[in-house]
Amino acid sequence: MIASDMRDPRPHTGEPPALDLLNTRWAGTEPGDLLADLDGLRTWLTLLDLVDRVPVDEHTLTALHTARDAVHDTVTRADHTALNRVLEHGRIRRELTDDGPRDLPDVADPAWLPGWLAADDLLRLIAEAPQRIRQCAHPDCVLFFYDTSKNGTRRWHSMATCGNRAKAARHYAKSG
């Protein structure tokens, strides 16, 4: 359970970890950055169920900023150099258990775990359907989403906000 002082202020949540990390920065009438301070870091780590595994300190915050920038460069510019540097901080360790095979993240420095998991998640998204990783089509929006629509044509992170703003702008342009 998240304490009341750890409320997530972001306008869009619920995306896969890689895109959720990108969405810790937002624009709009009240732009923000959830990862601007340690309280925001604690909130994000709590939401990802990592707060007990990762130190909430400046080192983790710096590592997460580095990972966020690397994911952003990969998604927006197809530059994967920085992403590969983040991925160098860990690996997947495979083992056989009584319940069958399992893959475990193996990251030596716990501060890099959240960023490494987000980078690893981006690899999964790229392997599955890279064309479904999208930035909201509204010109003033910086948020990202993974298009899970049946036909893969979703344009907005949220139809209720950016989609409606675009529809309203088209309506006013026609009537004015």
C-alpha cells in the first residue's frame, strides 16, 4: 500500500516498465518530473514493487535518470548506444528449480536494478512489436504508450485527454 504522501501525480500510468519510466516526465498545464527528487523516486520504486530491493538515494536516482535518457534515445532516435551501456550493468541468470526453469535479473549494483529492468523490458517490447511503441500524437504531449489496440492504430496516450483535445481543435478550426 502506498502512503498518502506517495501519490503518483502523473497524468498517464500503467504502461510497461520501459514506457512507464519515460512517463515519469510529462508536459501540459503543470509539467512535472516524478524523478526530480527522492520522494518521487520512492513513489516510483514502490509502484514497481522495488522499494525494498533498491536504495532510495542519489546514486539510484542518477542511475535511473541515465536509464530513462537511454530508453528515450532508443525510442525516439533509434540510438541504442546508451541503452547498451545500461544493459551492461546486469544480465539474466537462468536456473532450474523444482517448478521448472526461471530467469532472474542479476544486477551487481542495486541502484541500477530499476533502470536495468526498464531497459530489459524495452528489449522485450522491441522483440514483440517495435511499431507499437508510440509517443502520443498530440503535439504538446510527451507521453508514450504501447499500442495494444486490435488493429494497431491508436494515436493518443489517452483519448479522454489528448484525443479529445485534438478533436476539439479540429472542430473549432472548422467552425471558426
